[in-house]
Amino acid sequence: MGLARFNALGRDDNLAVLLRCCGSRRWAERVAAHRPYPDLESLLAASDEACYDLNPAELDEALAEESLSPQPLVGARGPGTLAAHTALRAAHAEYERRFRHVFVICLDGYRDDELLDQVLSALRTRLNNEADEERAVTADELRRLARGRLRRLMAAVGQ
């Protein structure tokens, strides 16, 4: 696909591609509306801007499209892994009970063997946040996830 093909997609196809990166319809529509993008950085900047402008209902919509149950982390193997995954499931459940939405975290840039520790550490830290503070952290993590997904999408299709 690459950026040229992404830019050339019809509106409905473009929205479908974008909604795989972030589940907010308004975000996808805003990013799609600014096509064509001259380069990847322009696309990522538009994505960031659209994420910053999400209102609470749009953020809820995007979060609703994220996985509702924690998946085993790639590369998380070895002694203590089962116990760590049990702790991870419990922490996710507590997070969702407390904040009423799924826990999201961008793990771009971490090695496979660091993922489980990063998630558990972030969950422990973020469970101490006040609701408004956590909402801001969640919005930023969702923005980072959308950026990473767009970057991988463009790279996967041979920009």
C-alpha cells in the first residue's frame, strides 16, 4: 500500500484502515480529511492533533475498540511467568473496576523480554492516579498506540 496508496484509497476504505489504528470515528474522519499526506511525519502529526482533540465520549469510543482482556505478552516466558500473568489479569480487572475503561499502554521500543515488567509496573503506578490524571495518561497512551499502528501499517505495506 504505502503512503501513496493510503492517500489514494476511497473514503470508506481509508476510514476502515484508520479505524484499525484508533477506534474513534471522529479521529479517523479528521485524519482522512487531510489527505493527501506528503510524508509519514505529516500523517503522524495529523494523527496526534486528532487525538489531542478527542472529547471524553470520543475517547470512550476509541477505548471500547481496544482489547477488553489482557493477552499473554509475546516473549514473556520462563520461571514465574504464570504467576506474573495471573497478577497481570488481576491488575487489569482492578484497573477496569476503578477507572471503568480498559487499560492501554504503548509498548513500542521495548524488547519482548521487557514487556511484562513494563505492563505490570505501569499498572501498579497508574492504579494510584486520580481519575482525571489517569484519563490524561490514557489519552496519551492511545495517541502513542495510534502513531505506532500507523507507522507499522505504512512500513508493512512498503512505503
